Amino acid sequence: MFIHSAYSQSSALSTWEQGLENRISSDWLVHPVKAKAALYSSVDKKDIILYNGLVKRVFRLTPNVVCTDYINLITGQQLLRAIMPEASITINGKEYNVGGLHGQKEKAYLLPEWVNSYTKSDNDFQLENYTTGELLQPINWKQKDWWALNSHQPKGKTISFTYRNKKAELKDVAVIVHYALYDGIPVIEKWLTIENKGPNSFTINKVKNEVLALVEEESAVVGKPEQMKKPQGIYVETNYAFNNSMRYDISDQTLHWKTDPTYTSQVNYNYETPCILEVYPDKAPGIELRQNELFTSVRSYELLMDSYDRERRGLAIRKMYRTIAPWTTANPIFMHLISSNDDQVRLAIDQCAATGYEALILSFGSHLNMEDSSDANIQKWKSLAQYAHQKGVQIGGYSLFSSRRISDEHDVINPATGKTGGAFFGNAPCFGSKWGLAYRDKIKYFFTQTGFDIWENDGPYPGDVCASTTHPGHKGLDDSQWRQMEIQKELYRWLNERGVYINAPDWYFLDGTHKIAIGYREVNFSLSREQQKILNRQNIYDGTWEKTPSMGWGFVPLTKYQGGGPEAVLEPLNDHLTDYEQLMMQYYGAGVQACYRGPRLYDTEKTKQTVISVINWYKKYREILNSDVIHLRRADGRDWDGILHVSPQLKQKGLMMLYNPTNTSITRTIKIPLYYTGLSSTAKIREKESIFKPYSLGRDYSVELTVTIPANDYTWFVIE
């Protein structure tokens, strides 16, 4: 790491050369980018440039730090139209800019030479020094024995600017704004930390870790901000997202589009174009920062987009996740066991080992209680974990946090009534209560003592606030959401770094969780098996636009669930083997693990061999099945439907799953889009394990394939 004063330039930074910003000639979603993340100094030493071949971001250093250039090198799009502060913090009720310059009058566009005349303000936090270094990981992921499509942590460069304020009351406060630039993807991560080295406590009311004046997406003479399109050239995710929707864009709690009344040359007569992006959590208005404490803001990941195409945008998001959160590519094959005694657990472990399943999860409704820290309970589950490990099977279990009432003392307090209730699911414990903190400690103790490998956490949901002033984990209402989130996310990170695989109820991937529900309605599993097959394929299709296959779990209840009659259940398995096999193939054929919830995986030798056959097939094609999904046709029960897996890096460039839900055999000529396979002229395609046949790609990188799918059946094709 190199540390530099505000006014001395480092010899460690290479000098920027014109021409480096030339657009790349290949597609970063198809071919790896050769350029690595790097930091440069401008020829005149006034600027620092972040560059990785895909994105370029430039900061002027004096008289204060300000971002003057933010360009997508894939398209050449300039994102900025005006300068803004590098961040904004509100301390003890007063708002301060962090970095930034003043003096820009025309806000429709920004010319570099204008910046020379801009000035700083003594009210703002000023640059003191900056440090540069290699990308450090927020989570020291321990992969353990899990299969993962990507087992490598990302690489890149970081730069951190330290700011201070001249005001006497702020002399002990340092604000450090951090940027991380990744190799191989057009992503910049940004967050800030606040240090208090003085004897007085401060209240942090709001932290905007990103403020950007972006080029507007559209112009309208009249129109409200909520009616107008938001800039699509940048996509932002943060590690502060929750609401049980199973989608990030709806779960996000931090992205805010604002208007800019100082932008007086905009077309909108009322100055209401949404063209300022701010990143901050809504419900964290009062966080106390004591002496020698460090506050860390949310982390924002800014992905530059090069297309409006839904599939391509989804591919970009998925590649971002595989890069910045590689633990999400782990995808163990697991069963969800309903058990009432230890013998049933051993039987299920034996069946997992016999069929090639890699993990067993004690489902809800089973006899596992992780909150019981008694020696007898710990020793029992330690023994069962050892038994599973001897069989080559990982073991885990379900634990409920929310959706239950503990007591008036420990539950979330509704600020409107001053009483319990008002949580997302009515009643819920507060993670900052004595009970909540003890729950965290009991979970850690259980995993430390038993050697369990998987935690399936049901709740907390989603960002409940709490008006209690007696809970030890938070001070009051104003910091209750933030502090509960910190407790919860620390637990996820702690488990992740010890090799524990985490199924979680919400969007906590960036803090260490591995999987979320793909998105389904539980009561639908009381419908007929025929309906379930179609609905499951719809869930898979809809749930893999932004999520990789490994990021979502599905559901296959083997016994009665949420009601339903004999037409809904799979038990006895041997009596419904055709449906059981197809449900497995639908999920494994999508690369999605489902919760096969019941007392057993097989009931007869024939059932056992069917399960073994499916698992062996999945393992044979595991890499391509866990690769990206291209959406071909959504299931509607009327005609064929299907998906295509693609990977330009593998020998198997594609694997296509096609389904026929009708009662008659169908023959169709399907146009298969092969651009993202990396193939450019010829593709070899075979149905199942038959002989490959060559096909020439059209100018749009597609081939036309005539296929026949039997009634109420499926088929699959391999592409090389």
C-alpha cells in the first residue's frame, strides 16, 4: 500500500498514455478482458485515473478531490454531466460535503478545462492524503468442500481518499472514501468509513456514499420524476437490500433518484428530470459514533451497462456476482429432510450417500433445535454430523428467527403504538434484544461445537425497526434497523468465513450468503403435479434473469404440503416416478437446486436407480448446467418451452432443455441464439447422447434446429 499527501504525487503510479481508453474490440461477456485494473497519474499530475479497459473514472486532486470523468469504454458513453461532492455526511444534524468543488454554472455537460477555475469551500471536508493498494476482500471466503463454478476471489486495485474538516468541532473526525476497481468487469465499488479519534460522541444522521450528476435518460418538457425514465447506463447494487421479494431491484433500500434545480438548461420546465443518483439507506437516521469507533457505510457496486436488452443486462449482473461474490457459485446437491428422530437422519444420510447427494438439510418441522446449547443436544448433533461426514455427506439445518413471538421484552416495538407488533410478519424478535444477541451466540456455538456445514435461516424479515430504548444491541428507533442489520450480516460473514453454506431469506449475497428462494408461492405446491411442473418451469424462467442458477433454490415437496390431495403429492415415490423424475430434471436441468422435502429420497430399488441416474447426469454436465441461462420460451402449457445454458469458456458451449406439456408429440423448428456460446461459424449439436451434427451459424449467430418432443415429456441437446 502506498500513502501520499494531497499535494505530492507517487512515483508508484504510472503516467496515463493517450490511446489507452480506446474501446475494446471483443465482448467482455464472451471473451475475457486482457486489461487489468490499474491506477494512473495524469501527465500534469493533477488527476488520478482508474482504468481497466472497460471503465475509466478520473479524479481531480486539487484544490479538492472531484470526479470529472466517468466513461463506459465499451460504448463510449460519458455518464457525468456535472461535478458533485464525492460523498455527503450529516453529523449532529449538519450536512457536509466530502470533497467536491464549486463553480459550475452549465450543468448539461462538463468540459475538463472548466474545472481549473472551480474552487473549494472551507465548509467541506478537504483531502488530506490518499492510499493505493491491491483489492482486499470484505469476506475471507472459505470454500470448504463445496463444488463451485468460480473458486477464485476477485482481483483489482483500490484507492482511498482521507478527508478532514477545518471546523474545531470536527477536528477528530476523519472520512475515508474508498474505491475498488475490479479486473475483467465494468464495476467500481465504493464505500466510506468515518473514524472518531476524539473524546466526544457524534450522531451520524445520514451518509451518502455516492452522489453523481448523471446525463438524463430522456428529456420531457413536462413530466414528474416518477414518470420519467431513469439513466440506464449505470446499474447499482449495495449490501443493504431486503424485503423478501427474491429480487434485488425491489429489495433495494439505498438507491435514490433526485432532481437538480441548479440544472437550469434542462428541457423540463419545472426542473424535475431525475438526473442525480444518491446512495444511502432510508431508515438509519441516528447512529452514535463513540471515541475510537469506526463507521462503515453501505458498499455500492456500480456496473456500467452497454445495452437495453433484458438478457444482456441480466448476463452482466450475473457475471458481476460470479466475480465479486464467488461463494454464490457454490451449488451443493441437497435434500430437505423431515425427521422426528435420529434414526431417520441416519437413514437419509445413507440414502444421500447411495444416490450421490452431497448434503442433507434438516427441514422446518424436524426435530433439530439449534437454540438448545445443552451438552446433550450438542453431542447428539455432533455425532450425527460425524456420521454424515464419514459417509461423504455435508449436514445442515433450518432455524426460524422471525414469524414468531418471544415476549414483550424481546420483540420488536412498533413506534406507532409503543407495543409489540408491526413487524413484517406481525410479531418478531428484535436482533438487538437480549434474546436476539443470545440467538446469534447460540448459532455460532452450535456450528463451532457440532461441525455442521449448512445454515438455513428463516428471517429476520425485512429490516424491521424497533422503538425500544432498553435493547442492548441498539440505542433507539433511529439506529434500530442499521444495528440489527449489522448484527445479522456479521453472523453471515462469520459463518461464511468458516466454510458454512447459507440459505437465507433475503438479498444478503454481498455479506456472505449463498442462496435465496428462486421465487415461488408455497400454496402452489398443493396443486396437481401437472400444474406444479409447469409452474416450476415458470419460476425457474422468471428467477434466473438476474440470478445465476446457483443463487436460487426451488421446492419439491415429496409429501403433503400446504394442503392438496393425492394428485399433488409424490409419495409413494415409486407410484409417481415419471413426475418425480421430470421434476428433478427440470431443476437439475436448470442448474437450480430444489428442496426435496420429505422423509426419504427413494422407496424402491427402481426409484433409487432413477435418482442415481438423474444425479449422475447432472454431475456429468454440471459445469455447463451451472453456467448462464439464455431464456428461450416461457412455459404456458400450450406449446414447447425451454432454456439454453451457455459458456464460451467450456468445451460444452451450450446445453438446451426443451419441454412439451401437451398431450401429443410436437415437432418444431426452433431458432437457437448461440452468440453467448462464443461460437461464430459452426456448431456441433447432438440430442442427448446421440451423434453430433454440424450446423452453420447465421449472421445473427443463431441456428435453426428441428426437434420432436414426445407428449408430456422433455428432451435436451448438447452444443460444442
